Amino acid sequence: MAVLLSKPAAAFLPVLAILVAAALAVRWKLHREPAFLSAWVALSVGFAVFSATTGFYNGLTDEPYATPAFAAQWWPNLYSTPVHLTYFQYGTGPIQLSAYYVYLPFLTLIQVPGLDYRWVSLAAWAFSLYLLRRNGAAAFGWGSLWVGLLAASGFNDFVPIAVLTLAFLSLPGWKGKVAEFVGLGLKQFANVFVVAYHLYHGRWRAAGIATAVTVGILLPFLLVDPLAVWCGVVLAGQSHCSSFLGSLGSPTSAATQPFYAHLNYFLWPLWVVVTFAPRWAAGTRRAEYAPARRAAAALLDRPGRPVREDSEGLGFLLAVMWVRVRDKVRGRGRARSSPP
């Protein structure tokens, strides 16, 4: 398994397997069985705790060491100065790490001093599972063994995902908006999700506010060292920025590997699909989706294989989404081209 985890395919294949398993669980109605879901999630949580405690297939990232270390230089050198660490992991080491900070500034502050960051990551995952407890499909997919293993390894993605789950699925009104703004200060994937979410729902003002809040969070650091922020946050510390960033010849960065080689990157589409797709699919039964369902049925209709407007298959629902997005884009285009 250690060899498998070192391959780029390890980032994608487990997530694909989880999505297939979640689709089958929904098809077989297992996501509505409390006893099954409880046993499934309990197995994953137990395995994650065992992994974090013993090191069993753990140590998949250096983030539990690097993320907390940057808090010591939070201001004003968060992006300008690299950290140099030597650490031991489950008796293995010494391991050398030199890295620049490549996330938004709040992420390194969310920790418990003296507590291994793996437990922070595990707690964030467990908290998001608790928030998703009434969404059977989401609890099944997000509560899988693979996701638990990544949480036990200390990937810091679980903190912003927990905050966004709180913001968009649990807290109403201004409390949810506060949580959303906190999420904008954690990790870039959260910012992309928030802006895309608002744009999909046609909330252009909210998307603009989210962008402005992101800039506002970064503004103090931009004033101190704009090149470091640009290279660290926007370009994820790409090596051609090293001449601006100090003494390291090639800063440790996500950009040194292809996107698909990162185990944690695929956590984000997995969370989006298992969390929001069931809610969206249920919402397509509302009257406002009737035109899109008719258009999707016409789009998929083939001789001898008629597609009905009340279909619930995955292909049909994807077609409904495509029609909705297409019509929104066309509507915006017609609005811009109309004479005043």
C-alpha cells in the first residue's frame, strides 16, 4: 500500500471508488439506514484514531508540522520568511523541511498549542461529519475510511471544509456569513468554492463581497511584501519566484508536483459532490426546475430510448445542471446585448 500511495493515481482512484460506492448506497437505500451509517462512520473514525496513534499508514504529508510552525512568524513575516524544521515522525527521522507559507493567514492560527496537529485535523473532520449527520449520502461519502486516513495524517484541508460546512449547511443568517468570511481566510480552495457557489446561484453581489473580503484579509500582508503574497498565495510558491522570496533556491511548494498527484486536492470535489449533490437533486423537483427538466429530457431523448421529465438518473440530473447553467449564461449574454 505504501507503494500505491506514492503514485499519482492514489489521489484520484480512492475518491472515484468512494463516489461509486456512495452512488450504490443511494441506489440501494443504504444511506437511509441509521444502523448501517453509524457502523460505517464508527469504523472510519476508529481506523483514523488508530492510524494517528500508531502511525499505521500515516505520515502522508508534512502539514501537521509545517502548518502550526508558521504561527510563530505570523506577523509580519508570514509570507516573506521560510520555516526550517527538523522533526521525527513515529520514530522515523530526522526529517528536514524548508517551506514558505502558501495559504491564507487564518489557517495557521487554528490549532491548539502543544497538541499534535493531526488531532486538530481529525477533530475538524469529526465535526463536519456531525454537521452532515442528517444527510445520509454525505455521511457515507465523507465518512469513508480513505477520508479518515487523510484526516489522521493531518492534512489541513479539513479545517476550512469544516468551517464551510458550518457556514453553508448549519448556521443561518449573519452567523453563517461570519463563518463564510472566516473560511475565506483559510485556504484558497475555500475561496474558489465560495465565489463559485454564489455565482452558480446568481448572487453576483455576494461573490463580489467574498472577493473583496479575501483581498481585505490579505491586504496587510500585501502592504508588507506584495511579491511574497503573490508568489505564495496566488502562485502557490512556484520556484520561479524564488529570487523574490529569499535565500531558498527552490521553496517547497504545491507547484513542484502536478495537480493530480496531491492526495488532499481531491478531498474538495468529493466534499462538494457528496454534500451538495443530494440536496440539489432533491431540489430539482421544485416547480422552478420544470423547464430545465423538460429541456434535459429533450436533450437526452434518443429513438427507442425515451427520457421522461421525472427521471432521477445521474445522467439526467447532470443534464439538468447543464441546462440550468447554459440558460443562465445565455440570459446574462442577452441582458448585456439588449439596447438600454
